[in-house]
Amino acid sequence: MFVAFFPHLIAGPIVRWNELGPQIGDRRRYRLDLDNVALGLTIFCLGLGKKALIADRLAPHVAPVFDAAALDQPITALAAWAASFAYSAQLYFDFSGYCDMAVGLGLLFNLRLPINFAAPFRAASIIDLWRRWHITLSRFLRDFIYVPLGGSNCGPLRRSGNLIMTMVLGGLWHGANWTFIAWGAFNGVLLVLNHAWRSYRGPRVPTRLGRLAGWGATFTAFAIGMAMFRSADIGALCHMLLAMLGRADGPASPDHIRVGADLYAIRHGYLPEALVRAWFGVNWSVIATISTLAALAIALFLPDTMELVDYREGEPHSDWRRSAGVLAWRPSPAWLTFVLVVFATAFTYFWEFNEFLYYQF
């Protein structure tokens, strides 16, 4: 039953026997629990909303930029950075939405799966971000690669090598592609630098400005890593990184502008053609920018699903949580209406084919 328990099998969360086995052996769970049904369906529908209403809406904006990089076509610096930010949000809402759905389905069987995302985009350091992102995989890599290599019980140089090796193998775990290895090595180096900074800084509590700067640096570095993660090959990755530096090919010619709403805005005088060509180019648009900013605002400022419903299972730490306040879930007509609206709206997109991104890794 542990091996066949379907909600988490394809993409996660990665569940161990000592977490699920005792629950399977508890006969008191083999009965209908309407409280768990209500909570499970709520979490499932919120996760479905993340996937269908946010992640899948970003996909049409992300793909053209990375496809252009793979074809060695012109990409503006704004388009390269914005697509990396958008893909960061797309992957987060796609995968965290899947994990929410898995947790919700587990509750229908009175089984509690561990939390896999803890609002990682709020992290102010790369160490904290990887403690919050795909928590069960990070824990797996720690226990089965990092600790056997020696972990932190050795000198700083050996520990740094262990960190980089663990992240490289974590990148290779996602697929046999040099871009994944580059992504793992990049994040390993970032973790080493973050540990070195913490050692240099000491136990001082950062100021609000320091935390804001740390968040900006962390999210920017993460987005660069996502450009590596999403690129089709090393050539496409180099093209994206050069575009981020403003060193890629020049802007598109007027004949190549095919950016939907931006083309309409140019024709009707709302946007200068030169601005669209120089900043947005062929593959990005104002609508894409607005969609990306809206998705990131949701991830940063609104309570996460697990905060809304106050679900607690398998967390490495609890200081990430914010109070949901008046938004907190409770069995009520208002919440029932909201969940039904989310499900019904997501249902209207079921005719589309949008696989979960993490199925390919």
C-alpha cells in the first residue's frame, strides 16, 4: 500500500516509510472523516487553482523566449530577465500546486503527507530558500548524499566540496543534461558563498534593509539558476545569459513584431514602437510583464495554501509561517463558495493539454 499510494508517486512529495508506514498501520484511520474530507478537498482545489489559473497562464509567455534562445534568435535583456522570473513563478505554482493536490488527496484517505514548499520566494538567503523549496528532495539529498560524504563534520573546504557535489548530483537527478549539472554547480557555489558570508557576519541580526537586499540578491540568483534549468542546452543557456547581460543580438526589426496586445497598442498609439522593439522585442509583452508581477505578488504577499488552512506536517522549521488572519480557512459558506469558484474556473481550462512540469524530471 505504501508503494502504491498514488497521490505522491509521480512527482512528490518524497515520502519515506517511517512517515507513512505508521499511518497505514493505524486502523483508526480506516473510516470516513468528514473533517479531513472538507480540508482535503479545499487543499486539492487550491492546488488545482495554482496549477491551472497561475502556472499554466504563465507558460505561453515563458516558452517563446526560451525557444528563441534555443534557435539563436534575438532576445532583449528585459525579455531574458522577465522570462526567467516568469519561469521561476511558473515552476513554483506548478509544482507546489501539484504537491498541494497530493496532500489534499492524502487527507481523503486520512493520511497526512509532508509539506513540500514553505513560501520559498520569501527567503532572504539561498540557504533558507533551499530549506523551503522541494523540502523532501532537499532532505533526501542531505541524508543520502551530503551526510555520507561527511556533511558539516569536517573542515570548511571539505564541507564546501560536499555542498557542491550534493547540488551537482541533485541537478543530475533532474535529467542527463549539462544544463542541469551547471544549475546544480551554480547553486552549490551560491550555498558555499552564503555559508562563508554567515561565518563572516557572525550572529548579528540583519536590519530590515539588509533583509530586503538579501531577498533581492537571493531571488535574482535563483532566477539566473532557473534560466539554466529551463534552457534546452548549453548553447541556449549561453544565449540567455548573454541576453541578460545585454550582449545578445539586437532588437527585432519592425516586420517581426508579433506580440499580440503590444502590436495593438502600437497601432493605436498607446506604446511607441521603438520602446517595444528595444525592450520587449518579439517574444515578450506588457501583458506578460503584468502576469508575471501578479504571480510573484501572490507568492510573496498572500498566505500560502498551508498557511491558509494551518496544515502542519513534516516541516523542518515553522518560522516561515505568517498568520492568515481573516483569510484563514474555516468550514463556512464563504469558503465553500470561493473553493467552488476556483474549481469551476480551473475546470474551464481542462480542455487544454498542460502537463505538470515536474513529470519530466
